[in-house]
Amino acid sequence: MKPQDFITKWRNVELTERSASQSHFIDLCRMLDEPGPTDADPTGEWYAFEKGAMKTGGGDGWADVWKRGHFAWEYKRTGGDLDKAYVQLQRYAIALEQPPLLIVADTQRIRIHTNWTNSVQQTTELQLDELADERRRRVLKWAFTEPDQLKPGKTRQQLTEEAAEKFVWLAQKLRERGYEAHAVAHFVNRMVFCMFAEDVGLLPRQMFRRMLEESQNDATAFVDNAKALFGAMRAGGRVGFERVEWFNGGIFDDDMVLPLQKQDLKEALAAAQLDWSNIDPSIMGTLFERGLDPDKRGQLGAHYTDAEKIELIVRPVIIEPLTAEWAAIKDKIAPLMERSRTHRDKAQQTRAFNEAQKLHRDFIERLKSFRVLDPACGSGNFLYVALRALKDIEHRTNLDAEALGLPRGFPTVGPECVKGIEINAFAAELARVSVWIGEIQWMQRNGFDVSRSPILKSLDNIACRSALLNSDGSEPEWPAADVIVGNPPFLGGKLLRASLGDATVNQMFVVYDGRVPAEADLVCYWFAKAREAIDAGRTERAGLVSTNSIRGGANREVLEDIEEAGRIFNAWSDEPWVVEGAAVRVSLVCFDAEDRTDDLFLNGHPVPQINPDLTSSETNLTKAARLKENVGVAFMGDTKGGAFDISGEQARSWLELPRNPNGRFNSDVLRPWINGMDITRRPAGKWIIDFGWTMTEVDSALYEAPFSHALLEVRDRRRKTQREEYTRFWWRHTRPRPDMWSAIGTSSRYIVTPTLSKHRLFTWCY
């Protein structure tokens, strides 16, 4: 069919939606020289009219036309509401395998909405007469043949980075003018949410952008204008003649505004031109935290962890178990619904229908009451991904139930299902904003209106406090939750005091004594508490990110406790990740109290078992005992227990000093020093002060320069440890290993191996 013939035929057609849709679509296929559904796929498996189950609300399918991997297409009568048709496609997109294009049409218009998950959404509309233009027809042809040609060039990540960059600039300017950091963060978060709210239609007629434009010529008016808007958003009200809905949720708890200068307003207006409806909550919090928190500005250009990585934990801990639960329930509902339609006894029909409906309702209640805790939630990326997963599961469940003949269900799972603990105030507030934005985006993208009165519910379930110690030094109790997920902070055991302070570390050692080794990484405390929550029946499963060194040494003891109490059912032993803006290697560990071994996965592959060192070998080497043949032959190396290490340059300068008061040179107590990093990478060329294991404090003090260094860098810290073996002989290494040195004796060489490296390496030392 020639384009002009198509246009002429359909210009004056006034048939109803049902009468016209398939005929119109077939003519489109002929005009574009494309096969229709029944020609290309007579089975309707991948290309079909009326795709989907009978809808209880009327109509014969989830989409009038569907082509796998290309589009879902819905018709309305001529002049009908195409927005309503689009909402229908959004609601059923998940059941239609999330096609990249959602197309709505009548006989006079075709509107193409892009639907790629990670791209900014765009809409293209074609009028009937435009189909005479070959370039416009090509756009429609791509929907049938090459949908990727219509994929927007800008990703949601790129948009979010661009938005964060603009507000980082504004936050820095406000800080330079002396405004307190938390006030700046709170104010900028309000502006961010206003821009999002107006782009998703929650603020009327681009109200925030108009307010910025109005203030361009008079910066002093901005404060009054913004106060009026924020005040209205606090409890609902009016700005001029325009009604503003009730937002609050904590972010609009007052009308506080910081004054902006003319250039600030110009930058803010430029930011408002972006499409904030497409911002990506999985990275938004991280990027804005780096800009708003003065301690994290250095991470601005660094990478971040995206949602796909987070799903490596969310999928086995949340998605797969709940999906399996629903599959089993659906298998019970199907025969009940068949009986409700075919049984001769009406009472039996009613009983079967009611039983099926109860099974569905009970599972929805299970989802509504399901709670996810991230006890180190940062700026909320795990919470957002978890919430999205729960809402997707509920939506899929409702669609499955509808397909079986039950009444249509609507979303009930909301932000109350996620709980967080975060010690950083900047991050905690951003976590709340990320969850709010994620909730609103999900509702609108799946064709549902957002909740009202207020739009933003209180998110007190994201608490700003420590997950390990209360302010009085006692151990905090974590909120009850069905599962625990997250990315707790990594900090090597030897760095705890320098980063957290002696008082905090001493109290941690007291509170967690016998549960976490004192030498363990900070992340191990979260593993221990999560395992204890599972043991106590307060939590079903947990999935946490850790440093990959959790597989060995003192760190591994927490995984050994987990294996003894239950099992590790899913793990990634050595994955790339981003922590505090730096690319690192991590282990992802999911565990529970089950004793089954039929569903274990390591590094994405099924395995018969997962050992505490995150291997799957039949022989669990972590349980290996020391061979008697190794006694007196194999040793752990010297443990210094303080800042005895010095640079090679410093050591050489001390070696050149004249004799000490005892008549001896410093070479008696200075040694070249290596650790595991020197074996696996380039040697750092460090030296170490070593007074041995018999030298008294008085004798050690006669080596003046080395002893002065030890006084300054070691003694006071040692005395704060409250461990007698550390304080009594503070000038000595904590574990000087005299047996090792005796065994080495006068040997010219010996073999060393690092215990925490990815691979077991052996090398000679001379």
C-alpha cells in the first residue's frame, strides 16, 4: 500500500476502537512493507494481536498488538485519550516482557514512548499526514525492525551526573559563604526534590522553574518566593492562585531558605531545564552525597556502584525467594480458579474462588509486611533497589492473579518496607530523598498515581545513628526485618584506632569480645550481628558486601561462625566494586540458617557446597589442622602492633648516625621490612624498628632516635588499648616470633607466603 493511499483511506474513518484497530495495523504493515502478526508468527508466540490474558475490567488483552523485543501497541478510538492507553501499557509492560517501545495510536495519531530501563524516556508523535514524509515513515519502520534506532542517546546515569554536577557547584558556593554544611545539604535537597516534583507533575505548571525565572532579575525576591513555596509544601496550601499539595515527609518540615545570588539562580535555572523525572535514584544519593558532604568532595569524579551490581545481592536474598513463594502459591490458585469456572455446584464454585482469592491476598499481605534492613545504608542505593524489587514482585503477582481470573490488584507495597541505619547525616537524608523519588518514579512508570495526603510519608525508618554502638557505649538493637542487605564500611583491623579513635575501638572490643576478633576488619561486625539476628529468628536471610580479605585470617572467623550456624547459599568471591569512590575487589556473601545444599551458587555457578574461604572444593581447607611435620618449620610472621615501620630514607639517615650512649649503632634495632603487599606488588622499601623480645625499656632507650620515634608513635596508643600484653612491653612488637627467628637461624634464605592474597604465592627471601 502506498503512503498516500493509506492516508486517504484512514483520514475520514470513524470506526470504533475494536473495529478499526486490527485493520489499521495491517494496513500500516502493508505500507511499511512489513509482515503482519499472523503472517510472521501464526502461533502468536512472539508477535500477536490481543496479547495477554482476558482482563477482568473488560477488553481482550494486555496490548492490542505485541512484538517481542520491539513494542507493545494499544489503540484508542479516533480522538480518544492516548494518555490513558499509555497508562494501560505501562501497567502491563512487565507482563509483556518490558518491550523497549510502548506505542499508542488512533487512526490519526501514533505516539511512540521509549521504555528502556537505563535511558532517558522520550516521546515521538506522528500525525497521519506526516506519513507521506519518508523520514517520518522511517521512524515508524524502526519500531518494527530496529527499535534500538529509537533508543535515546542519554542514559539516566549521564543525566544524574549532570544534575549532581550543577548542584555540587551551588553547594560549594553556599559553603564558601559560611553557611553550615547540614543547612546547605537540607536546602539543596529541597531544590532537588522540587525540580523532580514539577517534572513528574506534582507541582503545577512548572511552578519551581517559573519561580526561579521570576527571581532572575531580583535575587532578593528569591527568599520570599521560595519561602512561600516551601511553606505551602509543608502542609498544603496556595502560592498565589495556584494550589500546592501537601508534601512534607520531613524534607519540607519548615520554610527555611538560603539566599542565592544572581549567578546561583542562573545555574539553578539551568539545572531546572533537565528532565528530573528520569533521574536515577540508584546512584543519585551517592553523587549528591559527594557534593554535599565536605569530607567526600574528593570523590566527585570517581565511579559509583550501579544497580546491576547491587542486584547480585538483592536477587538471591529478596527476589528469588519471594518469586519462588509466589510460584508455589500460583500453582495452588490455578486449579481452584478452574474449579470456580467449571464445577457444577455453585457453592463449590464460590468456595474455590474465595479460597483462591485468599491465597492471593495472603501473599500480598506477606509482601506488604516484608521488611528489608540495610544497617549501613549510606545514601540509600540498596534501599532503593530493594524497594523497586518488592514493588516489581507485587505488580507481577497482581498481573498473574488477574490472568488467572482474579480481580485486578493495585500497588500497596511502599517505602515503609525498607529500613536503614546510617551514621552520616548527609547520607541519611539523601537516602530518604532517593527512596521518595524511587517510589514516585515506579508508580508513574507503571501507570499508577502516587499516594497523597501527604505525598511524602515520614521515613523515620531510616535512622541516623551508629549500627554498632549507642552513645552510652552499649550495643544497639537493629530493627526487626525479614532480610538484611547492604554494603557496610571496610576498615582493616590495624586502621581502626586511627580512623575511629581509641575510645570507640576499646568499647567495641568490650561489647563484641568473643564474637569478632580484635584483628578483624570493621565490616566483620556487621556480619556477626546479621548472623546473630538470623540465629535468634529475627531475620530470615542476609546478604552483605565485604572486603575480599574476609576469606582469610581473623576476618574469616565470622564466616566460619556463619557456616557453623547455617550456610552460605550464594557468594561472589572476588568482584570489582566501588567503595568511597575507589575501585576495589570485594566478596559478596549471602547466608541463612537453612541446611539445604540443593541451591548453592558461587560466582554465578551452581556448586555442591560453599566453604568459609568462599571456595567450593569438597575438602574444606579452612578446617585443616596444622601438620605435626610443620611444627618448628612453618610460622606466622612478626606482628608489629604499632607504627614501628619507617621509610627507607628515614632508616638510612639513622644508620648514618654516630654511636649511641651504649656504644652501639642503630643497625642493632633497624631491619628491612616486608609484608604481603611487598610480595604481591612492588616492594615499598620500608624498614622497621625492632627491639627484639628480651630488651628492657631502659636498654631500648639507649638507641636514641629509634626509641624517640617509638615514644611518639607507639607508646600512648598502646597504653589506650587496655590490653596488658600491649601496654606492659609497649616498645616491643606484640608478636615478635622468637621461635621463627630461632628456626631461621643462620640460613641464607627462607620461603614466605602472604595469607590474605587472592592466590597462594611462595617466594624466597634472603
